[in-house]
Amino acid sequence: GAVVSQHPSWVICKSGTSVKIECRSLDFQATTMFWYRQFPKQSLMLMATSNEGSKATYEQGVEKDKFLINHASLTLSTLTVTSAHPEDSSFYICSASPGLAGDEQFFGPGTRLTVL
Amino acid sequence: DAKTTQPPSMDCAEGRAANLPCNHSTISGNEYVYWYRQIHSQGPQYIIHGLKNNETNEMASLIITEDRKSSTLILPHATLRDTAVYYCIVRGFLGAGSYQLTFGKGTKLSVIP
């Protein structure tokens, strides 16, 4: 099956700093990429949807100026958590889809962010 | 998007078939049923999907009722590695070839030795 990677797999940062998370589709071109957030013992919550070359569409309640998404190519999307605070500590997961009818989303392994 | 209802947890003996039910009574005619699972601290793994016919692959079988209001995921011979949270999702269409998955709480399947 198709492979999606994320980097880093975990990161610890100080409050107030910014953190960038990369999501790559390794063996297919991803027309659409999705970013999710998952708090402990909770389900995945969609944060935003991005199509290559266009601005991301954010879900209600997600601050677009705090969570910057760049889908610069068909194989790479980045999520930057700006001015991170402890409440941003979470498991961030991306997924990618070729975007054709009937195609499934392929998920990355996730990035564990801890903000001190 | 159509909502889904799943039991919060299930146990299954190792080697037995695990049957995970899902209700999606408000599903519309062109919406697919998808199943994913998430092993602790990993990203979700795709299992199977279907529209109206039953489907089978190397991981599982998906049985969809004729009225499409419910489905059952079957793991034919559960192993300890199948212990995970299983999500039944009705995939929503966003337009222009774009789709969205909305995750519910899923079913935590525990496979017992």
C-alpha cells in the first residue's frame, strides 16, 4: 500500500517557540492532504484540509494563524505550530489521498508534540 | 456526513472471528463505508471499504446490509496484534474529487489469549 511519512516522530519544545511537522507521501502524488489532532484517549479531530497549491481549509475552531499549513508540492505538506503552548501538546497525524473517487486516505505514523 | 454508532468496546478470543458492528442509518446512496483501525500511539491503518456489495481483502471482510443502514467488519482469525480501536466511518464528499473522514469514538477491540 501507499506510504506516508511524518517527521519528526516526536518533539519537545519550550513554550513560545514554533514547531514544524512534515508530512510526505513517499510513493504517490497526494492531491489532498489532511491534518488531524488527537488528545489522549480521544478520537482524531480534523484540523484542516489542504490541496496542493492552494490555501488550506480549516475546521471550525482551529486558528489558521496558529496552525500554518503549506502544501507546496504533491508529495509534501507541512504544519507549523506557531508560538506553541502546553495546551497544544498533542498527537498530530497527517493523511494523504490521491484524490480520485473511491480512493482511501493513507495516514502517517503521527508526531507527538510536547510543549513545556 | 452520516453518523455512525459503534459499541465502545468488545473482547474476542485469540483465533476466533471478531465481528464488529456499525450502524449508519442516515447514510446516503453515494456514501462509502470505510473501516480503519488505530493501534496505540500509531496513525490509523486502512482496513477496507465498500459501497453496497460485500467486500473481502487479506485483512478482513465487510458485510453491508441490503438497506445499507448497518455493516459488520469481520476479522476471520483474530490475533493479539489485532488489539486496537476500530473506526467505522461514512466518508463525506467535499466536491471536486475531495473527500473527508470524520472519526467517531470507535470500538476498542481487545483480543484475549
